[in-house]
Amino acid sequence: MTEFHHVSVLLQEAVDGLNIRPDGIYLDGTLGGAGHSREIVRRLTTGRLICVDRDPMALEAAKDRLAPWYEHVALIHGNFSDLDGILDRLQIPAVDGMLFDLGVSSPQLDEAGRGFSYMADAPLDMRMDPGDRVTAREIVNNWPQDELRRILYAYGEERFAPQIAAAIVRRRAEQPIETTLELVDVIRSGMPAKALREKQHPAKRSFQAIRIAVNDELSAVDRMMQAAPGRLRPGGRLAVITFHSLEDRIVKAAMAQAAKGCTCPPEFPVCVCGKKPQIRLVTHKPILASEEELEQNPRARSAKLRVAEKL
């Protein structure tokens, strides 16, 4: 098994964005390789850090990574979409800061047996939490063609979604598609020759789409963003790192709405909804990785950091 090692993206920018108080309570909703968590907990004296991850491997690895500060840390197996439930169970009404790094951890991509990668052969899985029911194999072999086409287009922004969905259905009618490289072969068969010559791997967008569907990622981000402002103390910060336009759109829109407050139609002369702004935007434009970071970690190229503060 690959050691759970992950290079945290926008590390200093994200942690600095939290404006950490040494006695505060913070939540890292995407523990991963514990890089962000370690940087947060180093800045605490009497404070507390809640580390959440869907992946048991990440939680197990964090026991060693965070060992020097363990009295300040709580490791929670869960989904950040259940933010309210997690904090309620810990009897914490509000925290001083939250960080969410929405990227897939490097070990999940690099551990071939988990089925995330289109570069190595493995059973079709792609579950961030191995205890979840839906796998990539289930989606590829059993979901209707129209639904396959929808997720490939909506989640992968794959322009050849109809052809790829049709190719999947044709192949699975002959025999089930069992492995990642079998799926890559099917995806290639549904694409025109010109597309296969593009620089980007032909299966990249489709694998992204299926992974998002397996893990219900976009719905999870939306639920988290709706809950987060209400669980911050005044002056508390929310920092979110996204890696593709679908996530960033959700985060940007949710922050904008929470900063606006009022949901009345523009033509109303006065506000009748009574909703007040919950946050202020600390970053009006996202923070991007520096050239120095990109040289060390090319996976940071698409990362965007947005930060907001509770009013």
C-alpha cells in the first residue's frame, strides 16, 4: 500500500487566510495528508483542531503526522457535507475557522488499486470512503445511457459525452466493464481520432465525471457551503480551495449570496425577506498558486482559494 503522502496546495496562503487565533477552534474538513492541519495546529496554544475525512487511510496516517499536537486534535471519520451533524455531535456550536481543500488526495490518485487513475489497471472503484455503497463499476455497468451522458457532460464537461455513453452501453452489453484500463479503452473507442491526439489524456474528463458521481462531490460541496457560515463565530474565517470550475462555481455563488443576504427580486423597492449578510468576502478574486509552487507541484495549477469572514 502506498504511504499516505500528499503535497498540500496553497498551504501558507490557505492557513494565513484563516487568521488563526492560538486559543481558537478550527476545522479542517478535508484532512487528506494533514499538511494544512499540521500548519494550523502548530499555531495553536490552547486551541483545538477538528480533522474530518471520508477516507480511513487519511485518518490513520494523521495519527503519526499530528502526534506532537495530539491533545489539541480530534480525528473524525465523516463527510464535510454533514458539517452540522459533526459539530453537533462534538457539542461545538461554532468555530473560529474552517478550511476545505476539495482536491482529490495524491494517494487516492496514486494508489492504483483504488481505481481513481486512468494510468494504471485496477478494479473500477473510485470511492473516497471504501464503506460507501456506489462504486464506479456500478455506475459504468448499470446506470442508464441518458444518465451516463448527463454526468459525463455535466461533471466532466466532456464534449463527446453522447458517443462515450453509447460506447459504454455497447461494451457492457457484451460483458461487464471491470477495470480502469478496460474503461479507458471503451472511452477511446467513443472518441474521434482528432480528439485522441490532443495533449490531455482522452479519459481524463470522463474519469473526473464518474469520480464526482461516485462520491456525490458537488452536492456535498453545496451542502457544506450552505451550512458553513452559520457555524462560524463572528470574525471566523472560511477558506475553500477548489480544483475545477464546477466546484468553484458553487463556492463562488454561495459566498456571494451569503455576503449579499437579501434574496428579494431586484425590482422590489424594499427588502421583505429580512435576510442579512452573514459574511464579507476577504478575497474578491481567487488566490492562485505561485510560479514557485507550480514548479514543485504541477497539480496546483488549477487550484483556486477563496476566503470569507463571518460578520
